[in-house]
Amino acid sequence: MIRRLLKEPLVHFLALALAIFALYGALDRNAAPAGDDIVVTGAKIEQLAGLFAKTRQRPPTSSEVKGLIDDHVKEEILYREALALGLDKDDTVIRRRLRLKMEFLSQAQAEAATPSDAELEAYLKGNPDRFRIEPRLALRQIFLSPARRGEAIEQDVASLLEAVRASPDADPTTLGDPTILPTELPLTRKAAIDQIFGGSFAKAVAAADPATWVGPVKSSFGLHVVRINESEAGRPARLNEVRDAVAQAWANEKRLQAEEAHFAERLKRYRVRIETQVGTTVAPGRDP
């Protein structure tokens, strides 16, 4: 009976398979490092030395390389011991770092994508107000200082207005009081004008007729006589004017979409149960 079984081809095949499996297992055990082995590879040493050189602006000495390796080994040992003790469990800082790493993995695919012009055009048309070109003004101004003029400042404004209206091309740098404020601005956004002069300076002069001196216009510094040289109404932007901003916004939206999609897929693997805490009172009513 046994001799007959030993002559069966199937038995030979099974014996050969078991021998190959045993040999593979032995080789695999010899090749794989044990759980308490720490291998500092040449690539790791190069990485440590590279970080040192980047920080110190010079390559490390041989003794410093040894110190880097020793510190890496120490860190690896303490890391493994901490995991063995379960010190990573319920640690808020570690949880947040791991969450960030998972979110980075979700974002990587979206960040690698390059939008086409058609995609950017579609995104711009879908969000026109987000990239709208703001109204801009170009102006000249003459400054009058309350500290220097005192109570006569209102009368001085009236006299200055009369003078510049009689000579519209008068050089504003020769009139008024000394100031660090610019006497002339090219086409500039209203918000930027208000940052320069303070208050709602741009709004006060926006309705003035071009090439007409008006005043007094109040700023955070004093009073001004102002002429609008040019005005440009707000309008929808063209892609060539805001391409970088549109591309950045498109990438951010794709990143968020990818993150939400990856999370939705991961959420399917879990059953979430939310238990009401004993003694917790929940106010009746709807969520907004």
C-alpha cells in the first residue's frame, strides 16, 4: 500500500512543493531582519549627513557622522520601545500628526494634476465675483496740514481750489504743505488708495468728474484738494489677467474634493455609533 502511494505522481508533486516551501521559508527567515535588529543603511547615513550639511552649511566630520548615526539608533530604539509600551495610543499630538499625513496622501493626487486652459476658463466663469477686477482711480492731490494751517485751513482750501481751477495744470508739488504722501497716483485700486490715505478717501473722490479739482477731501492726515486724472470701472477679469490666482483656487478646490472623496471611501469601512453621554442635555430644535 505504502509502496503504491510512493509511486503516485501526485505524492511526488506534493513532496516537491513542501520541500520548495520549506526552503523558501528558511531563506526568507535568513534574509529578513529580526524584530530587534536595527539596520542603518548607507542611504540613511547619506540622508542624515545631507540634513546636517543643509542646516550647518558644511559637510559633517567623521566624528559628527558617528554622532548622527548614534542619535538615529537611539531614536529608533526609543521609538520602538514607546510603541511596545503603547505610548502612541490616545496621544492627541500623535493623532493629529497622523491625521495630517493621511490628508497629505489624499491631497497628493490632486496637487499633481495640471489644469487645462478650458478648465481654468470654466472655473473663472463659474466664480466671476471671486476674481473681479476692482475699480481703479488715478489722481493728483495737494495736502493741507491742520497742524500748520489751524483754523484758517477751510479758507485756505477754498483759496487753493480757486487757484488750481484757474490753472488746471499747476504743479501740485509746488502747492500745499510738505508731506510724505504721494502727490500723484497711477491707476490704483480703491482699497489700496484708502490704505495710503486712510479712511474712505477713495469713496469721497470716486464720484468727482475727471480733470476737475475738488475739495476739501478728508484723510487720516488732514485735508486735500484732489483731481481725478482717470477712472476705470470694475469688471469681470480675463484669464490672462488672473491665471495664477485662478489656478491656485482651482487646485485648492480639487484638493478638498479629493480629500472628501477619499474620506467618504474610508468611512464606508466603518460603522459609527454615537452614544449620548449620561446626563447630557440636548436642547430641542433644528440645526441651522
